[in-house]
Amino acid sequence: MNVAVFSLIAVIGGWYLLRWMRTISTRSSPMPHVEFDGDKSRLRYARESEKLIARGYRDYLKKGQPFSMRNVVNHRRPLVVLPRKYLDEVRNAPQHEMSFPRFMENLSILRDVGGPLITDELCHATRVDLNRALPHLLKQMHEDCLAGCRELIPECSNWTSMMLYPLLLQIFNRIGQRVLVGPELGRNEDWLDLTQNYTTSLLQGTNSVRAKYAPALRWMAKYLERDVKVVYKQRQRGAALLGPVLKARLAARTEKLADSHDDAIEWLIDEYRRTGRKVKAEEIAQDQLGLTMAAIHNTAATVLSTLYDLVDHPASLDDIRREARQAMDQHGGINRAALQSLHHLDSFMTESLRMHAMPEVTVQRLALVPKTFHDGFRIAAGTQVMFANRQLNHDADVYPDPERFDALRFYDDPEELNNKQHHFASVSDESINFGGGFHACPGRFFAQDVIKLLLASLLVRYEFKYPEKGQKRPADMADNLVVYPNVTVPLLIKELAFGDISVSGML
């Protein structure tokens, strides 16, 4: 063996030895591992993980002790669920130590399936620009909401059975795309079709690759996996549709024409230029698809979930319908003041979210460096941590009588000075439905407004009930740490006899 080969082997061997020694020195502290007895299939973990989290919450988190559980994405890297005593340290940790974007990349294997990454530009566009623009976008959002209801909900003077989720999805997509891509594409049927179907395609690709490919081989999926190829084709289609609009927008800026647009295309252009990134249609389109993925499906599912609860609580439905009419009469239709006066609706939405939160876990982070917490507990670099959101929502020490649906649990009396302690988009130690810290969901205020817009629009015009007498809310459906309302159950819907009079300023 010549000297060069021997030296190379020695260098490689030394590198692996150094990695092994560093791993040993930065191992996570010991913790209990919670797993199923018997069937440990990937499908069972996808469908029944809430049972494991409930057991871990009861046996360990309530006693201040973390636990680990299987990670369906990478079995060698268990997920670590932390007790609330570490919440401040995780949500306030700098991003170069504890990263939410990197967590989502790993969880959803975004790089392997061609999904949109959570970029700094995308976050800024949502956290800063969208929230700044919301007050003056509200009028357009309201008009798009009404147009969607008129065009997509058929005439129903008699009780009519409808699958509401597809309708809600289309309405929300119309509202959202006008905000994201403006008038040029906001009504373009090709773009609307792409954005409505993209999330489903990405989830199918992600699930296929998780099930079929070992982590080290997932890079091959874009060449071999049909579902992943669909995602890449949709990326190309998005760039092709957005390209001419982007070119015209950039030309208008060069010629210093008056800029009347206030949408995510403009916000992303500004942020790309501020950070020195070249503005490309492919990348702007990916960011737009990322914003769509984060907003449209979850918002539509939240409205459906709230409607199920409203049908289950008819007295609250009547109170909220009356409140919405009064708000429109008092404020001349739907505007910012009217939305802020919907206290009963806000409380009901918040309670519905508490009872039926979609994410089982939130405040997720990937540790980029080893971290030691205040009490000496350690996690190694590469550890994925999270907090048990749904279990917190049903903790009797946090919410008295947690299994009872209390429509006024979060009601803030408008006559009291100390109001607004709770609202739908709140984040706190007791409410982490939208995460926490710098990466608390930046679009939650947009979601709050658009959900109220649509619910108010629907409730003042339509009645709702289940098809069968005595029927109650259908059981939720779980899939990989996310719990959705059952979208396959129809509701009966009928126009209120006095709707045209009561909502003349609205519909």
C-alpha cells in the first residue's frame, strides 16, 4: 500500500473517529421512548399517533419530563416531545440554533419532492407585508368572498345536500390568490386550478417517498416517482403562468410607471432585491405555491370544522347570526370595525379550534447545534423537538372542564376595559395552536379575517343542518400528526327566507 493511499485512509478514519467522539459528547439526555405494543406499522403511526402523545403527555410531560417517539420520516432520528417548562427556551432560541424552516424541510422532505422551502423572503412577505396590507385589502377580500358565494353555491330555496369542503376550498383560493398574485392571475382559471391542486399533489408525493425510499435514497425520487414528477411539472407550470406577469411588473418598475399593486408578487420582488437575490419566475412561483400551501387548505378545513360545531350548537349559531347582522347594520356592511365587533363569533371560533385543533404538535424546531436547557437537559444537534398542542388544549389544569364545548369560554365583554385577553389568532403559554416565538404562524391574522368574512357571509344568508335527525359532528381524521375534520360528510343548506333583506348590504 503506497503512502498516499495510507494517508487517505488515515484521514478518513480520523474524520469518522472525530465525528463519533463528537456524537458521544453531545448525545441527548436519556428519556423514555413511547411506542405502540404489537403493530408498529408506518400506517398505524400515521393514524394513531395522538394515542401515543396522549400517553406521553399523561405519563411524562405533566411531570416535566420529555419523551421520544418514532419518526416516520427517519427512524434513526426519533421525535422529541418537550414539556411546557422548555417552551420559552425553544420559541425564543435564535434561528441558527433552533430552526423551524429546517424542521419542516426534514418533516415534509421538501428538498426530495420538489416542495417550496420556507425562505426568508417568503416569511417577510407574510409577517410584515401581508399584515401591513390587511386593513386596505379587506374590501377586496370581502368582494371576492361574496362573488365566490354567489357563483359557487347553487340556488337552494329548499334543503339541499352539499359537500361543503370543495366549495370552501374554491372560495378561499379565490380570495387568497387575489391577495397573492393580484388581478392578472387572481381570476386566471389555469392558475386557480394549479394552486388548488398543488397541495394535494405535494402531499401525495411526500407520502409516496416516505413509504418507498430510505432517507439516503430519496434524492432519486424526482427521477423515478410518478407523484414527485407531477410536483415538478406543476412547478414548471406555475413559473410559465407567472413569468409574463412578473416580466410586466419588472418592466413597469424600470419605466417608473405608477405602481398600484399591493400583493405578494410586489412584496417578494422588493424582498429579493433587498437581500440581493435575482428575481426569477421559477423562485417567485415556488414562494407563491408555498404561501398557497400554508393557507388555503387549512383555512377551508377550519371553516368546515367551525360549521360542524355551529350545527351542533344551534343556540350559539342564532346568537352569532344576530351579532353579524347587528355588526353590518351598525358599521355599514363588513369592514374592519364590523369584524372586530364579532365577539361571540371570535369566542366560538377559538373554542372550536381548541377542541379540534388540526396540528397535534406545534412549536417545532430542528436543533442545528447541541443545546442544554436551564435544568441541564440536553439535546444533540439534529434533534427534532415539538410541543403537544392538542393535549395542552384538553388539559384540565389549563382549561377547566376541557371536554365541554363552551362557546363563551373566550368571550371578551366589549363593555369591559380589560378586553381582548383572548382572540382567535392569539398565541401564549396556554395557546400554541399557531406555534410560538418568531415562527408563530405569520398568516394567522389573514386567516382570522377571511374565516370571519366567510362565516358571517354564510350565516346571515343560509341555514345549515345534518342530513339525519340527531346526527352530530363526525369524528375527525388523523394523518401524520395532523387531525382534519371529516370532509366527506355533507350538510343540508337552505337560504333563509329573509336573507335578501337582512344582507342587502352584503350579498
